[in-house]
Amino acid sequence: MSAAGPGGRIAIVDGMRTPFVRAGTVFKDLNARDLAVHSVDSLLDHAQLPADQVDELIFGNVVLDPRTPHLAREIVFASRLPASVRALTIVDNCITGTSAIAVAMADIQTGRTDVGIAGGVESLSNPAVLFTRAASRKFVDLAAARSFGERLRGLLRLRPRDFWPEAAAIAEPSTGLTMGEHCELMVKQWSVGRSEQDALACRSHHNAHAATQDGRLGAEIAALDGIDRDGLIRPDTSVEQLAKLQPVFDRSSTGTITAGSSSPLTDGAACVLLMSEQRAQREGRKPMAFIKAMVNASIDPADGLLMGPGVAVPQLLHETGLTLADMDVVEMHEAFAGQVLCNLKAWELGWRSPAIGRVAPERLNPLGSSIAVGHPFAATGVRIVVTLANELERRSGRYGLVSICGAGATAVAMILERT
């Protein structure tokens, strides 16, 4: 998808997010709406944008709370945005954030809107509590009972086991395997070893720590409840320490993926302000970057659930006539260290298309990524876009690449440009 329209290119004007923290810790008393509202209001403040200039809010959430099925609309009501702002809630697994950007971008391209906010949020501290199907049927029947006799009969049907919640589903509905189990299959197929994965995870933490210390990551964070930095970064981690961890998805002697080389369960929200190039010029705003183009890809899970970037990135480069060497920064989502390494091999060796080359290590995730920073599913894509736009501006770079894999065997690739 090209990002140019009648109003010119799509400008990334600003972006802000909450700190990302481990689920079940400092933000456990905040729900998804709370986190999202903080990111939206902080963005309005940071951009010095009057709330009544926003035309629409596109917000994503993967771990849905059934009590707020249209979360984006509730964010409008709870934030400073006027009630007239159109709201749309979307879900697209780990690429939800970039899909929210794509919807806002398309609306600006077609002239439906001039100014849009796209974002994503997860409160994994507060998932919906689920029960077995049999128990749920009993509870529903009990709630629908009208007479005392019906209620009594409903209560007598309940057994102690009915009150034990089911763990939230983390397996792929289509395959029955978790993402980690799929990634174990991938690293074996691509001959990616344990030491490579631990080295990449360690580098992510060290890069994120350095970017926290010098303020680069802090530039995109709006402090919340006294927390002004990401809470998952481990500056003192080492390859030696990571090597001591036990595999968690394949506990046999051939397993290689550990908690240390996987992205953690995370609470957080992020959003980005988008405008047409003409609107930004009229307001005298200097965009952080422009969206040049983006591509979504879907593959068969049997070919590698998280191998979508191996298709999406070569396709995007082919369509734009650019090369991997043209990218000043490559921001690649780290669902697992093994997933990153498998896709880098696919790019270098060729997989579904000719090889596109190798990414210079200093250009890959220079501020760390999801293993260290965290991965609130719907917020990650927006966080990566904002991080990349900021870093391109700091480096006076020309092009930057976004690469994100997603559950359901999907992926997105996006190129940002500065001119």
C-alpha cells in the first residue's frame, strides 16, 4: 500500500506511550481504558494539539474485556477528545497497532479525515476470567432463572470444579500450538542455536538500557503513577546468565527458547498522531517522518507461524524499488529472539523470493525491542513506529524499516522516510 494521497504523504506528527511494565505489577490496578486514555491525553499535550482538531480515533486491543467491547469509543468519552470524534476498535493480533495506523492512513488518503490518532493497548494484568464451557452454561442458566425453585435447582447443579477459572487460551486455534512451540519448530528448521538467541536477547536489554540512560526511549514515554521508564529492562543481564535458564516450550534436550529469549507479558499503551502532508504544512508542523509504503502478508502456519516478515519485507522492498542497504534503521519486533534470527536468515539466504541481503547489526533495533522493552500486543506496532521515527530524526536518516510478525501467521512491513 502506497502512503501518498490527494493531500500528499501521510505524516507522522507525534507519538507517545505509557511506560511498558510487566503484567501483574505496578499497573495492575489500571485497566486498558485507563492506560489508553493516558497515552491519548499525553499525545495531545505533547503535540500541543487542541482535542477538537482530531477527526477519528482508531484503537486496537487484543485481550478484550467483554464489558467494553467497543474500547475505542470508551477512550473517546474518558479522554479529552470530544464526543463527536469517530472511534473504531480493531484487533489484529501482534500487528494490531500497525493495522490501526493503516485504517487512519486510508481515511486520510481518501479525504474522509485530516487528523487521526491510531493506537493500541493491553492490560494483561486484567484479562477476562473464563470458565469451562460446561460451567459457563450453568452460570448463564442460573442468571436467567426467574423463580426461587429454578435458582435453587441451578445452584444444586454447580460443583466445586465449576468455580475454577480456565487459563486464558494462548494456543493458536488453528494448530493447537502456542507461538513459542511454533517458534521452536522454526529455529530447528532454520538451524538457529541457543547461543545466538541468548546473544540477541542480551543485546536487546543492553541497547534498551543505554537508550533509557541517554533519554532516547524516555522521549516517547509519558510518566504514569510516578513511573517514567520501562520496567522490564535488565541492564545487568549477560549471555552467561541467560544460558542458565531452562527451555519453556520444548523441555527436551533439543529445546532452546527460554523466558529470557521471549517477549514478556506486558501492560502498556501507545498512540501516534497522523495528518495529511498538506494539513501538517498548513499548521506549520514538522513531521517526524512520513509513511512511504506498507505491506501485509499472510502465510500458512505450517510454513512457520512467525515467518511472515520473510515474505512481507522482500515484497515491500520490491514494490518500492528500495533495498535493505537503503534502510538507516531496521526496527524488528522481537516476539522471540529465535523468530528474529529465522527471518533474518530468510532475508539473507532467500526463502519465498530472492535474497535481499543482511542487516548490519548496528542498524538493527538500536534501542532494543520487545524482549527488553516489552510487548503489549496491540501497542507494539505503534511503539515500534514511534521509536523508529524518533531515531531516524536523531540520525538524520532517510529510510527506516518496520518488521512485525503476528499470531495467526501474519506480518506487516512498513517503510518510513524523511526528506
